[in-house]
Amino acid sequence: MLKNKKNIKVMKLAVITTLFIIVQGCGENVNKSDKKDDSLTAHSLNEKEESHIHDNSTHSHTSKRIVKPEDAQQLWIFPESKDKLGSGGLLQIYMDPESHPDASSGFSKYELGVGGALPEHKHNKTEEIAYFISGTGIVINYENNDRKETIVKEGYVWYTAPGEWHSFQNTGNEPLKLVFATVPNAKHGLLDFFKKVGVEPGMEPSNTLSAEEFAKLASDNDLILKPAKID
């Protein structure tokens, strides 16, 4: 009888030990699984992180984040001759669809010579934001079809919405300097027009376009010239 009780106790102990080993093994497997999952998750995150870094690196080579003055494209707009800018304009293009295709805005600097003016025009798709750096001039726009002239100088900001007739003139005795943004930064826009009619400093200006051809070139690049009034 005592022997049987002893055998039963031994069997119970063996069963408990076996169950403990099984449970412990299951726990280790769960921990291993968790660690494996954690490892996979970390690996996945690292891959995404590396991919993100790679994308940014690739994107940074698409267009320059810092553009130096010497990197800007310089053009003479309507110069008097290949050696003299005169009342024409010096355009420096820092950002355009070609150099910064992913940018939402183009960005340039313009210096209008003494006595210079741009013809009245509008843009059907483009809005402009200009900041005057130095010089004195007048901005021309329309309110309720009434022509309005506003004096502008250093520190003034000028906004032009799509569809608004506008222009500006240099009324001072020094170049009228401004920087301006064009939105959107689209091909066949204002900057493309200037690139097609402008020349590099020192190059002979081209005067081969007729008035009709010039107006079409302007219109094709979202610069619509205001029709002249015939009295």
C-alpha cells in the first residue's frame, strides 16, 4: 500500500515536471517568435528609413536648394544693342521649370533700365508676386476698368492675379530692381517667354519677329498683350 502511494506521488511529480517543461518551451517559442517579429519590424522600418533617405538624396540632385548669383541665367530683355542695355531689362532667372521642375514657383530678379517700361499685358494662368528692392517707378493696373497708376519703391510688394491687365515703368534715374515669383512654375509661361525673346549680355538682339509673330509668341507663353486703343 505504501509502495503504491509512493509510485503515485512519483508519477504526479513526473507529470508536473513534464507540463512545466512543455509550458516553458512554449514560452521560449513565443519569445523567439516575438523577437523574430521585432527583428522583422525593425528591418522593415530600417528599409523604409533608408528608402526615404535615398529618395531625399535623389530629389536633392534634381534641383539646387541653394542657387548662387553666378548660377542664375542672365538675359538682356529688349536691349538697345549688343553692347548697351539702355532702357531694357536685365533678367536673372534663379528657378524655372527647367532648373527646378518640382518647385511650385519660379523665382527671378529683374532690373528695368532708366526710362524703361513693359507693355500692358495679362496672364490667364499665372499669378505674380514682386518685391521692389530699389529705384522708383509706377505700377499700372485696372480697377472696375479704370486705369490706375501707383508709385512703387523699395520695400513695396506687388501682387497680380491671373487675368488682370498690368504693367510697370521706371520713372527714376537709376535701374528699378525687383525680385518676383511666378506661380505655377509651368512650362510655356512668363519665364519661357523671356528666355525666347532675351539674349545673353553682349549678344546681338534679334528683331526678326513681326508684330503678329511677337504677339503669338507672347500668347503661347501666357503673356497676352493688351490691344491698343484706336481713336
